[in-house]
Amino acid sequence: MNSILDLRVRGDRLGNALLDLAKIGGTPKGGVCRLALTDLDQQGRQWVIERARRLGLDISTDQIGNTFMRRLGKNPKLAPIMTGSHIDTQPTGGKYDGNYGVLAGLEVIETLNDHGIETEAPIEVVFWTNEEGSRFTPVMMGSGVFAGVIGLEQAYAATDIDGKNVKDELLRIGFLGEEKPGDHPCGAYFETHIEQGPVLENKDKVIGVVPAVMGLRWFDCTVHGFEAHAGPTPMDIRVDALQIALKIMQKVVGIAHEFAPHGRGTVGMVQVFPNSRNVIPGQVQFSIDIRHPDSSTLDQMTATLNKYIQEVSKEKQVAIDLKEVSYFPPCNFDDQCIEVIRKSASELGYSQMDVVSGAGHDAIYMKRLAPTGMIFIPCKDGVSHNEIEDAKAEHIEAGANVLLHSMLAFAKPVKN
Amino acid sequence: MNSILDLRVRGDRLGNALLDLAKIGGTPKGGVCRLALTDLDQQGRQWVIERARRLGLDISTDQIGNTFMRRLGKNPKLAPIMTGSHIDTQPTGGKYDGNYGVLAGLEVIETLNDHGIETEAPIEVVFWTNEEGSRFTPVMMGSGVFAGVIGLEQAYAATDIDGKNVKDELLRIGFLGEEKPGDHPCGAYFETHIEQGPVLENKDKVIGVVPAVMGLRWFDCTVHGFEAHAGPTPMDIRVDALQIALKIMQKVVGIAHEFAPHGRGTVGMVQVFPNSRNVIPGQVQFSIDIRHPDSSTLDQMTATLNKYIQEVSKEKQVAIDLKEVSYFPPCNFDDQCIEVIRKSASELGYSQMDVVSGAGHDAIYMKRLAPTGMIFIPCKDGVSHNEIEDAKAEHIEAGANVLLHSMLAFAKPVKN
């Protein structure tokens, strides 16, 4: 190696690590089911920690189970440069979502070890507790508690469908640490992740530089019509809750198109009452998910939706309830981190483009505490939260190389 | 009584009978839950038979549990003039649907008894097994077997959700008779029923003369889109199964309006997959119910729907399955029966109008065997298949009076 610029991770090693970790909770269809704080999550955590110990890292766990794996720097007074993600998965999740961010971090450290490169600042890899929120809500729990947005006691009290709570489950699997969440310095935070969308693949780019994460608003909408028999009830006197709901469902998508290219609008969940073949629906409840990376545009989308619903309610003379159930404001990442990622990708010769993240990540909360940036790699057909989730070996390697050089730009290799 | 034309039923007696029968399986909300071939159905049947015995009627039950209650005529060679309906109910049914048709028949006979009026032809009241089809499919089972449209063995084999079959349940409640279904002459058949729609009430008419019952076609439609994450997936590359399905759901209603005033189009049942708030629906399945009293128009409606679905499938490049699950052709009732009902209502001084029935009734099958007619009375707000189903005492009485005189027109009072 002539220069630090020639330093590269070992993609084969990282790829194998991903396949090995995926065996814990592996599903017959090739995915992973490793829900937060289950026995399988415990095994996954132990597997990662065992790997970290072999790399000589110091391990610490905080009171919400977030686990930090530290490689010492030359100057112990400097805040560590961190990277990480999560290793819990969706019930029918894949091998890469979250796991890639954690194992890419360990690969960065192993690469530094291989070449005996010391850094000024310590380097840390973290896995956050319960990012997916599949077993316990809210999502991104560990990083949310770390950032002080979610209260520790609130998180502890969250229960799964069997009534088991987070605190008991942390204790049971041996990950109820002593460190106070957030009581942990951080110089900068990077997170590598599969895109979970099709943009990079469609544009044939290797690296996605993430300038921002979309804000999102979630609503539950209920249209109250009048249930009646589908045969004897003439068309012109019906108050068919579904036909009214359809208009709003179409408007949700219409608004997203109005605010192209970054607007998103989705109706993913629909419940019809009484849901009987020969009964005109008396009530329809459905979810609305709207997203945009710009806060005021997101508000404008919401206002447009609200106005439309009021018009429909008035025109059709029916009650329509709209209840907000979740709100994540848009998040812009740190300019310096973004610049470092761009430069690293460019120097490494990878094609790149900016990709606004449509999905939430632990990095959203870390951004409140430290300069933060995210690196995306393509995933097959843009598919994620799915057992068929897949990523190419060359992209897995490329993302980790960009991470390596971005972290080095902050942690500073010690010049011998 | 100066003339047979002055003969009237006793509305109070009929009203009380309806309230008494409704106690068997009565629900806290004032409705009735008396599913076919349950213990409650058995009690209801026994209550009706007990009443018929007090009126001196001969009781017979056929192999599918249809039960006939006969008042002898002067001329035993004449086929009986029949009336009836069913006493099984929906799970959250009302007091009048079906029960009215049976008890109005018994009230007609009690009125003839009260006044010592003999008829040339016998008069019979029948309750058919499992009209509702809530516990066992198909609907209108007893009359369907009687008319030879549904096979006896097929009906016997139908099971409820607990796996209990019709034959065993008939045996258990003591209604597996010996008479071969259909081996029973019928001179004419009348059925009184609540309208189950709002037309009579809206037009302020007492009697609905039913010229026909709408034909219906039931379909299951499945739209195959592509499941993806609601955040990262740009709007313009989505294949959102719900948004495509919406267009077809709207067209179903649109077609009904195109073929006004008798066309009907309803989507009552919708299932979205995976039905998750932040996932673009990958598949949507929904029911389609279209109805029209004219057979060729119903075919035209179906063709229009088919054509539209093909266009959407082509335009959106997605697979859309349309599977027919049920078909009842339109049914026109007997001209002479219709005329007799009209004349009776007119002579009795009741306001009347023609009302095409949107719902199916046992009369549809009886029409295959004998001249058949139906008499509707208004129900409150047009509501049926609901615990709040209600009908006015004056209408209950009026419908039974029209039935009385319509049946007498066929059974012929013996002139003394």
C-alpha cells in the first residue's frame, strides 16, 4: 500500500460475515426473522460482540441495550467517530437491512487492524436496540432513547403482543446495561444502509449520498357512510362509505404527484365494515402516509389533504375523521459529512448520486447529537423488508470502502 | 261481514305473533339471531308448528326440512295454494325478514277459521330451510332443493365453520322428514316480505307489487401490483394495486348508474395485502355485485365491466383476475299473480306501486314450479339484515290482507 488512499476493505470477508449473521433467525425463503430482544436477537448480539472481541474492541452496553464496540484512538480525549445501525429485523426481513451498517463498521475496523493503522480519534461501531419497531413500538427505540427523544421509562414499558415488556426482555437476554443512554460522546456518525428503494439501481449508480431523510405524517382516516343491502337500495340514495373513501385515497396519491419529484403518498391499509359481499359499506377506515424532505412542503401537502377532505365531507354530507398518528419532521444531514462521503466515493472511483431517503433510520436521531451522514448502496429491485432482499457483493464492498475513507477523514490516521 | 270482500286479518294478533317468535333467539339490541338448524331454529320451528296445530293444520316435513302446514280444501284433488317464507335469520338479523311471510300465512288461515270460510283448494303455509345462507351455503337452500335446482346430497354435505353438516343437523333437531323434496303439488305461491329497501317508504306507499327480482352476478376481482416500501419508492415507478383497484371499484358503481334506474353495483368486501401502513399494496382483492332485472342488460353490464378491466390491465400492465362466484338470472313473476295482488291492494284501498326486488327470495325458486307473486310492505329506513329492522303495524296488517285476498282469488271460497 503506497498511500492511505489505497486502503480497501475486504468485500469477501464482509459478505461472508453478512451470510453468517443471517443464519441466526434465517428463514426457509432466505430471509431473516430476528425480532428485537428475542432469543435470536440475543444470539445475534452475542455473535457480533464475539467478532468485536476478536478485533480487540472494548464493549459497553447502555440501559436500553445499545451496544458500543470501541477501537481506541491515539488521543483518548477525542470523541469517537461512530458508525452503526441495527441487527433486529422485520418478521419477514432480509439479510442486509441494518446488519450491513453494523458489519460494514466492523469490517472498517478489521481493515485498519490488518494494516496497523492507528487513528487520532477512537472509532466505534454501535448496534441500536429495536430499530424496526416490529415487536415493540415506537420504531428506532434505542437511538431515540440515546438522543433523549424517547423517555427511557416509556421505552421500558412498551409491550409486545404477549404483554412482555422491553425492560424485562433486556434483562432476560442480558443486555440491560448500566451506562446512561446518551452519556456517550460522539464526534461524528455515519451509517451505511441498503437504499430500500429502486433509484440507484434504476440509475445504475453504486453509491447514494443521502442529503436528507423525508419527513412523514401518518394519519388514520375514517369515512362514515350508511350500511344498506346491496340489492334493494337504489344507487342515488346510497351513502357508500367506500366510494367516498376512494376519492380521498386517490387524492393522497394525487397530492404526492402535485409535489413531485420528492412527494410521496400511500394508502397501505384499508378496513371496510361490515366487509360483506352484499352490503353497501357503512364505514371505511384507511391509513394515509405522506412524505416530503421539505418541512413546509410537507405541511402544505397536509393542508391540501385536509381541505379536500372537508370539501368531500361537505359535498357528500358525511362525517370524515382524520387523526394524525405519527409525525417525523424532515431531517437534513450534516454538510461536512455529506461532502466527505461525496469526496470519498469520487476518489474511490464509484459512480454516485444524491438520494433522499424515504425511510427512517437511526441516523435521524444521531443527527441531533453529532455531525451525521448516510451512505446508500443499491438493493435488488429496490426491495426491502422482504425475505428476498438482496445486494450485490461489489456494492457491499463499495459502501464499506466509502465508509472507511469517510470515517478516516474524521478520525484522522496517525502519521508515522 | 256482508261480503267476502269485507274479510280482514287481525293485525294485532299477527303483530303479537311476530314479537313472540322474535323472543326465540332475541338479541339485546332488539334483533334476532336464529341461524338455520341450530337449537334456536329448532325452537322457532316448534313454536310455529304448535301454532299451526292449534289452527288444525296438517303438518309434513320433507327431506331437507321444509315444513308444510295444510288447511284442507273442499276439493282435495286441487293443488294447494301456498304461501310462506323462512324463519332462519342472519346473525344480527331482525324480527320481520322471513318471519313475516310465514306468520302472515298463518294469520290468513286463522282469519278463514274465525269466519268459517271454506275454500275449494287447500291452503298451505310453508317455511323453507336455510334461506339466509349465513350458516350453510348456498342461500335459499330449502326452496332450491324443492325446485330441483340444488341437489339434495349437495345440500346435505354443506358444512358450517365447525364442520357440522346439514344432514346431521336436520336429524339432530328432528327435521329430517321423509317426503321427497318437490314431491308436493302447488297451485300458486305467494310470499309477503318486508321490502328490505327504502323505495316504498320514500314514495309513501303501503303495498309493493313485485313484478320481478333482479338478476345478480357476483365476482371476485384481484389486482396484482408490486409491493414496495412507501417511503423510498418514487411515485412514477410504483405499481400500486390499490390505486388500480380503486378505478375498477368506481367503474362498478359507474356502470350501475349507466344502467339506471334498475342497475345496481356494489363493492362490499376489500382485502389489501400486506395491509401495512408503510407498504405500497402488492395485491388487492375485492367483491363485485352487479344486478339488473333484465337478463340482457345484466349481460351488457358484465361485458362493460370486463372490457374496462381489460383496458386497465393493458394500460397499467398488471394482471387482473375476474372470477364469477355466483349468478342468479333475473326472475319475472307470474302475470296473473301480479294482477291479483294489484287488484286486491286496490280493492282494499291501499296505496301501491311496483317495486323490483333487489334481493333474492324463496319465491324465485317457487316460480319454476307454479304461478308465483310477491307482496312487499315498507320497512323503516329500508333497513334489513340488521337488528334495528322495523315495520309499522298498519303495514304488517295491510300486507297480510292483500295476501288473504290474493290467495282467496286462487283458492276460491266455497259459496254456501
